Amino acid sequence: MVDFVGAGCGAADLITLRGLRLIKSADVIIYAGSLVNPELLEYASPECEIYNSAVMTLEEIIAVMADADKAGKRIVRLHTGDPSLYGAIREQMDRLSELGISFNVCPGVSSFCGAAASLKAEYTLPEVSQTVIITRMAGRTAVPEKESVESLAAHGATMIIFLSAGMTKELSERLLSGGYSPDTPAAIVYKATWDDEKIFRCTVATLAETASSNGINKTALITVGGFLGDKYALSKLYDKAFETGFRKADLT
């Protein structure tokens, strides 16, 4: 059995209870060494075999899993954040299926959730945005043309941009081209929830300048939208005149 486990967004104590239990019981852990907090490995048993996937190919990862499974060992594939976002797990799961190896997925706290917590922000403010777009700039991994930054920016919704901290000049230009105004609030969150986290608030127009002046070119999320501003409407859910299945409306 292979358990894909979301390691959480950074801080070691933000892993789920299930994820922690799986780490503690693992005989083999293959972790994404470039992003996963190494403090999580301290929860593993002293006898646990630990592999850093940052220096491994897909074939090498699958070979370790296959050998461990054949030996009846419990295997944890430890991914950063939540493995469903930019985790490259589909290709691993397909290989395991071909080999007849069972697997499960344990979700984790994504860095976009960790960034919101660090910003003390709500992505979905009434009358500001009720939609969150998670995307990335094209790099060595392509982005479908229909998902260009410009086309997504045209919605004016909350945007969370992964894996693009080294391309902030182009990102800023494309966000502006898509329809965001130059003064649209933005924030760069470096290593959300880690001990060395840094937050830089700026605007769409000043993204590149802010990143450059603070030496940020990787391991950072970029958030964009009016949710970072001061104007919004109150939720109807807690409006005294709003009736729900749990509370009668107060019209006095």
C-alpha cells in the first residue's frame, strides 16, 4: 500500500492528524525534499527508510515503491501542501495501477490556504469576489492556451498564482492586459506558514518591483484581487433579517 500524503503548507504542525499517523507508521517515506518541511521527518520511526524525491526520477520513485510494496512495507509519498495541486501524483498513481499496487490519498493544507491565513484574509468577500482562480504562469511546464493569464484575469476574480515568483514582470503585464487595474491590490507571500515567512503587499503594477527589491524569485505565492482591499459587503448569513433553517429572521 502506498499513501500519498499532503504535508501541509509549511509549518510542521499543520499536517492533518491522519497524515501524521501515516508518517509515524511508515516503513518507507519518499518526500519532496525541495518543498516539504524536513521537521515532518522527525515524526518517522528511527527504522524508517527515507528518500528525497528531489534528486529522483519518476522511474526511480516507482522502483522504490514497488520494491517496498513487494516486501510488505508501508509506504508514504509525502507531497507539499495538498497533493492534488501541482503535485504530479496522477502519473505516479497510473504507474502504481499498472503494477497492481494499491494506494490512497490523504489531503493536506494547501499553501494557498496557508497564505490566506498569513494574510488574515478572506478570498471570497461578498460583492467583491465569490470565485477563486488558482493558476500558474507557463514555464518548462506549459499552460493550455485557453487558460492564459489574460483570459483568467478578465473575470476580475480573486487569483492565486503558483510557481511564478520568478516571472513577476511578465505576470504583471499580463494581469494588466487581462483587465486588472494598476492599483488592484496584490500580495507576495514567501514560504507561507514557515518560520521564515515573508509577506509583501503591493499592487498589480508594482509586483515586479516588489519582488525584485525584496529578492523574491521562488517559493512564493502571488495573490491578486479586491479581497485585499477594504471595501466589501456584510454576509447575509449573519444578517438579523436573513432567515435560515437554523434561525428566524428578526425584522424589528
